[in-house]
Amino acid sequence: MGRYALRRVAGLLPVLAVMIVLCFVAIKLVPGDPVMVLLSDQSGDVELEARLRADYGLDQPFIVQFGRYLAGLAVGDFGYSFRYANVPVSEIIGTSLAITPILALAALTLAVPTGIVFGTFAALRRNRAADIITVFLVVAGISIPNFALSAMFVYLFAIKLDLVPVAGWGSFSQAVLPVLVLAIAPMGYITRLTRTYMLEVLSQDYIRTARAKGLRNRLVIYRHALRNTLVPLLTTIGIIFGGLLSGTFVVETIFNIPGLGRLAIEGIFARDYPVTMAIVMLFTMFYALINLCVDLLYGLIDPRIRLGSDGN
């Protein structure tokens, strides 16, 4: 298991390296001059413009700027913000660093078990009324975009019923609506896939053999069918986590949550490239780590995956 984990960790390094290069190049190709944004109404001051470019290293060749950026990353230094003069990027994103992963993980924690339960429930009642209603709700949940769900939930639960606050962050009640909005679409995907995988597994010979031996239906479903359904679901869960992280951009802005998503949007509009690059790299690292966890869980749920990899 140790060698299996090390190989997966080593496989992440090229991904992170390519991401850093692409992110740095893409930011440099984005139209607009951050120095002009900093100068604002002093845009005619040539001396101030030259000093700002020198302070931020923007007067250096591209390769020199990239080298300095890599050197800073090696020691955990993301540079200084263009939007807030002389303020380190790490200080700006520090307060938001924990909010977005917590929001995404909370939505994932709600979506995964709920989706598996509903998917299993629908598969065991194939083509019945309960199955048809579940499929309809799944399609609706996947189809409605986050901003529309947010508006609908705010109107219903915050304004009409007055059960939760409209927006903000810091209490459990303020987290209910954004977590629920983020969880709806993933819950639908997991429900649909669980239903599909469960129907496929239930038609296998070993399930019929288990039932022929007289095993109770509950044992057949949860010990044999559901366990074999979890392996393909894990891949989907890793992809869904990435979707949840990107979904926080919209949800955090709507619900006024001071997370990385809202900070990234503000940084893009303000041409604050160091903050934007730092957030993109953090999101990539989050996504890579969750996929690493998925790979490791493969080996725990199905030892054949681990043993097959070790044998190679």
C-alpha cells in the first residue's frame, strides 16, 4: 500500500508543474495592465509607473519573472497583491483559505450518502412510481443552475419562511443555503449513477448465486451489490469535488461568503494577478489531493486494484 500511495503522489508532481506554467503564461496573456489599475487617476505619472513596475518586477523579461515566481513558490511566497499595495498574497487569502474547502466538503458530505441512498432506492424499485419520481427529481436537480437555485431558495427559505439568513458566513444557519445549493446537482449525479451501477450489478451472476444460497436480501444488497457499486462511484466523486470547488465562485458571490471563489472573482476584475494565480493553484492542489484520496480508497475498497498495480 505504501508503494501504491507513493506512485500516486509522484504522479501529481508533473500535473502541478504543468499547471504552474500554464497559469503563469495565461495570466501574462490576459489583456490589461495591472500597473494602470494601480495608478488609477495618476496614470500620467511616468516616474510612479516606472517605480511600480520595478517594485513588482514587471520591468523584467518574462523568463526572469517566471524564475522569481518559482523561487517564491519554493518557500511558500505567492508575491504581493496588485490590488492592495505591499500586502502579501498569503495574507489576503489566509482568512478565505479554509472557507471554500469546508463549503465544498460539506456539500459533498451531504450529496454522497443521500445520492447513494436515493439511487439504491430507485434501482430496487425499477420502473415503479418511486423510480420514475426519483429520476424526474434527479433531472430537475441537475438541470437547474446554481444561481437560479440560490434565488429560489433565498426567496422560499429566507424571505417567505424566515428560517435562515439571506446571506453571510460565520454561523451554521448561514451555511445551510449555500451548502444545500452546492449539493443539489452532485446529489442528482450520484443518484443517477448509483441507480445505473446498481441495476448493472444486480443482474450479475454472483448476485443471483447469493440469493440462490438463501442470503437475506438486505445482505445481498449491502454486502455484495453496494460494495461493487462504490468503486466506479469513487471516480465520479473525485470529479464532483472539482465541480463543487468551481461552483463556489457563483455561490460565494451570491451569498456574500468571503471564500476563495469570491476573492478570485474580485481579483480578476481588479487585475490582481498574483492573488488570482495563487487561488488557481490552490484549487488545483485541492482537486489533486481529492483525486489522490480517491486512488487510495480504490485500494482499500477493492484490493485487486492495489495488488494489480504492485505486481506491475
